[in-house]
Amino acid sequence: MKSKHIPQTLLLLGMTAFIPNAMAQDNSNEKAPATEKAMVNKGSLTATIKDSVSFSTLTKALVAAELDVVLGGNDDFTIFAPTDEAFGKLKPEVLRKLLLPENKEKLRSLLLYHVVPGKVMAADLTSGDVKTMNGEKAKISVSRDKIEIEGNKVFSADVVAKNGILHTIGTVLIPESLEGFAGLDK
């Protein structure tokens, strides 16, 4: 009985080897540059972020702001995810203050400034303002060789999760509403 399923299993395994290549094809007519080939993660955005060694601070912040549940749900989002190195550019006391329970709403606002509704691949980004999930607008700039959000380069794009897209950035974006809070500056 097991021998009947082996050819089907091998066929399925063989087919999955071609899926990432098909998804990562370079289309010369794309609006935005592909800074990296699309990567696929079958987990949620929360799981994808948690599983990456580059996002331990973001994971901690999402949990503190109770946004891990939102980004782990069924709604589709695109996140411009700051790395640990990006959070390291903040003064340590700023990050500590943001993570305090009494500043949960400020932390939520900061994190939601990195999130837009829906799944937006790099090729679908266009220059202009985009409304973030905290209600404020962020400026996207798309040129032939790079994508920037609020003047900060997207250096890894199109990580696909089951409920969204992750683009990596090297800076924590500061919304206008939080400028000056605990030393946060744009």
C-alpha cells in the first residue's frame, strides 16, 4: 500500500521544487524593482517574523502591543518590517519606554505605521502617499533600482506569508504623531 503512494509523493516533491522558481521570475515590465526574489512562508506574518533571526525586537514589540494576534489572523496586511539593527538605532531608553505597559497605545501606533492593508508586492508599489494602519500617511518612492518608504530603502522585498507580504527595512519609521515622544525623531 505504501508503494502506491511513493510515486505520487515524489511527483509532489518534484513539483514543489519548481514553485519558488516560477514565483521569482524576473519580469522586465515590473513597476518596482525586485530587491530580492520572492520568498514564500506558509505561516502568518506573525509566524514569519517570529521565525526570523532578524526580527526578535519586532517580535517582542508586536507581543507587547498585542499586534501579534492581528498579524497572525486571517486579514491581509503588508508590513515594512524594521530589523533588530533598525531598532538598535533607537536610543535604548526610548525602546524601553515604548515597551512599558502604560505606553502600549504609542507602541501600537508606531508599529501600525509600518503596516498597510492588503497584500502589496514590490511590483505593485507606486510612488506616492499610502495610508498606514495607524491612520497616518507614509511616502513611498519607487524608482527603477530601489523602493523607499519615508526615505528609507526597502532592502528585502516580497516575503510572502499566508496573510500578507513582508518587506524589510533598516530603520524604524516614526509617525508624526509620535515625534518627540521619549526622544523619537524622524
